[in-house]
Amino acid sequence: MALFLYKEIIIMRFDIVFSEKNLAFESFTPLSDYIFSTNNILVEDYFEFSRYLNPGLDKLVDNPKLSITSAAEFKHRIRFFHFQKVYHVFNFFFHFLIDTVQKKEDRLEIYFYNCNEMLEYDVMLVDHFIDRLSNIPNNITLYFDECNSKIKNAAYVSKNTHQNHTPKVKQKNFWDKSNKEKMFQRAMNLALYEDAIRLGTELFHLATTINDKCFLADKIGIANVLYDRPHLAENYYHFVLDQKCNTEIKIEVLYKLSMLYSRHHPVEKLDAKKAENYLLTARSLIEENKDELGESYTFHKVFNRNGLSLLLHRKGEFETAHHYCIDGHEQILNTYGPLQHILHRSVLIYNSTITATALKKFDQALDQFDYLLKLDPYYPNYWVARANLYSQLGQFDKSVHDYTQALALNPFSEGLYCARGIVYEVMGELHQAKADYEQALYFNPNHVDSLLNYGVILLNENELDHALEVFNKLSLLETNIQHEVFNNIGLVFMEKNDVNSAIHSFHLALNLEPDFYTALINLATAYFIQDDKIKALEIINNAIKIDDNVDSLYNRAYLYSEMGQLEAALADIQAILSRDENHVDALELKHSIKTKPIKSY
């Protein structure tokens, strides 16, 4: 790190030297040190996140508040996180980096070297960094010695390419990696699967016994699944099945192969029958080796049935699936007591909330959630799951409470802020909803759902220029809702009385989704405003072919009345009243053709 003084502003230069030999976050140690030097509270208060930035932090906190999943011993762990969990760590990292810069009133110039040696996690972090720069004060600048083709924002990198600079620090390893087994376990536990696959592969080749190789192959398989590479995982699982190794590892691998074909493979490769056959093979192996398995027999039998319950749930056989979950938990508890297999019990209880909900046994599901959250109060996903159930039941205050609990555990998840914002919207608490969407966009300026919902609130509050800015930004992102975005842009233009631009936007929406009913109605409205009634009628007719609801029929009836086609108008009115004899607008139109303008959505 170097210091420069320019017009009384302290410019701090950080040199980040990438190396393909480094681990995730290791190259960013100079920035981590800068953050920790100012924020003494980070280690304890945010241990779940701060431990990613320094492997030694585990020794500094005696009793961290970790979920059962995070705290489970490596050899007993059955649940690992998806690699996208690391994005919350990025949010943590940038939040406190920005906070530190603002507190110290510094200006940072960050120079990246050896960009061709960036790890995939380095690329992910830098991409996220560049995105975050769009909504923070202009006091952090990134410079690159070359453009890594994997970085999404090539324009930013190209504009900020530096030359003729020598790094102030030589490329070096910041962390002690002498204990590869320990670093491998750390990488698996923290969802740093690029590291886990590399370290695990090295350990696999060094292993001297078949059981050790099979144990590692199993874990490398998990890493590939949760790194969205299920096809590579399958190769490792089949390696285990081909060996004369520990029976328990084979049973566990058969379970994971079942999950591959029921959940993790691409949709076109999912195969419920194959998934079931793997579980049935495992069941036979369990029964054939009952004596060898000893006290672990019940555990394997129960979890094999848990896999079957997932398949039964997908087939709609909820009663049997639910019985397997409830009975399985009772067997584990009765056989091993309350202090063993706590993680496994929590999984079974959670699955029972899903099956109870499918059976519409909501009170039972809520009772199971109460039990679950006493067992593991530090796992955000459980709070989120109950929040979703409360929303389904219309108990929105309780839903907000549970989302707030989840956010207390993970305040760096843009998805959680967005989810709570949606509930606030349903409750009519638009100020709180808006604040949550803004917080989500602070962490991820490109969060699609937050941009969409935030833009709609701005539109409804008549903040038209801001709404247009938000929707225009959203229109540039790769999403599957572009048709909705262009429709919303059209609505903004309608409110601004720019009907020509609105028509253009509605056509863009319909080019993407020709049967988009809402855009058809809005386009018809725009043509009606322009007094092009023939075009408006043509479009409303197309909309009615998609959905002949009473509102669309009313719109056409009103349009017919404006065109003087009273018999056609009355026919539509009669069709409306045959469905809803008290339809106020239709009754008024029947008595007085000119009453209300054509409806817009």
C-alpha cells in the first residue's frame, strides 16, 4: 500500500497481484487488511462473512453464532452451500470497504496485476466490484494491467488499463497453505468450490488407500454439483461405486446420484426412475450390510427413505412423503438421542414442513417450524421458509418479522431485502418496500426483481423520470422479463403524455411476447387516445382472443359505443352482465354510453 497527497485528499494505492496458486480472496488481502484496521467489530459480529477473508479468524472467536450447517464437523456434514453464497460475502466486503473509505475520507486507486491468472472467484468478485462502482461516490478507481476476457464489463477494464507501473509488493502467498487437508475442508465448508476442487484433486492423487480416495471423490463430487457442474460430479460418484471401499461411502454416493437425477442435472437430463433406482440399490446395500453398519444402520435407512420422500413429493404422494419425514425424525431422535445427528434431524424436520404444507396441514407445518427454529435459530433459510408460508397464509406481519430475522443473520443478501419489500408492498407499506428495494440495489445495482418492483413504485408515485431511468437500465440487462419492462416504459410515457413513445414501447413488448395481454390492452388505449379507433379495436379483439375477461369486454363495449356501433356494444355489455349482473361500469354504460374512458392496466 502506498500513500499520496493530492489537493489535501489522501490517495491510497493498493496493488492486487493475482496468482493462479492463490486461494479465493487471498489476492485481496491488502484490501482486507485495510478494512479490518478500521472496523474492530467485524470478526465477532460478522464472523460468518469475515472468516472468508482470513483463514486465521476461526481461532479468534470462541463461540461464533453459526447455524448447525456451518458448525457441523466436516465428516458429519450432509449439507453444503451453493457457490452463490459467496456473493453475500462480496456484499459484506464491499459494504465495509466503502464504509471505511468514507469514514477515513480516503480515495482509493486499486491496481490489478497478472489479470490473466485470475481465479474464477477473482473474476466474480471484480465483476461485482465494477457493478458496485455505479452507485457509490467516485472515490474508488480500478486499474488493470490487461483485460481478462472473462470479466463481463470489458469496456470498463479497457478504459482503465494501466501501463508502466510496477507493483509495490511482489507476488506472494499471503496464507499458510501447508495443511492442504485443512484448507480443503475450509473451502468445502465455505462454498469456495474452485479451491475445493483444486485442493481435493491434489489430495486425491496423493491418497494411498482406496477408502481415502473414495472419501475425497465423494466430496469433490459434491463440490462440482454445487459449482453447477453436475456432469463432472457423476464421474467421481461412479469412481466410488467401482471401488471396493467403505460401504457407508457407497450408500451416501448412491443417495447423491439419486439427487443428481431428481434435482441437480439440467432439466433435459432429469430422470425420476433412475433417481429411484439409485435409492433402491442403496436400500438393498443397507439391508445386506446391516450387521456391518451397526449403530449407523438406522441413520442410513432413514436417510434413504428421506430421498424417497423427495421423489414421492414430486409425484404428488404427499401423505407417504410426510410420514417418511416425521417417522424418520422420530427414529433418529429415539435411536441416537438429542445430541447426535442434529443437522440430519433439522433436515428431516424442514422437509416435514414442506410435506405438511403440500397437504395443507398448515398448523402442523408451523409447529414443525417452531421446533426447527429452536433447534437451529441461526440458519437464515429456515426463517425465509416460514416467512414464505406466512405470506401464503396472508399473515404478512409475521412474514415481515421472519424476513427481518433472516436479515439479522444475513444483512448482505439483496434477495432477502427484495423479498421483504414485496411483502411490504402487499401490505400497502410502500415507504418500507421502497427502502428495501433501494437497499437491495445498493448491494446489487442489477438485481432484476428489485429494479422492476422499485420502478413500478416510482411510476405509481409519479416519479416518472426516475422510473424511466430504472426501467431503461433494466431493459439493458439479460432477463426473461424484457416484455414487462418495455410495457412499463410505455406506461411511463403514457403518464408523460408522450403517446408516440408509449406506442413504440408497447410494440417492443409485443415483439418479444406477441400474446402479452397487458401490453395489448395498453397499446389499444394509446391508439384510442390518438383517436385511431379502428386500430384500437383490432388490438382489443386480439387481446380478447387471449383473455375474454369482463374488463376487456367492457373496454371493447366502450370503444364500440364511441364508434357508434351500439348493437355490438350492447352485446358485449350483455356478455358482461351474464357473468356479473352487478358490474357497475357495464350497467352505467348500458344506460348512458359515454361514461368512463377505456381502462388501462
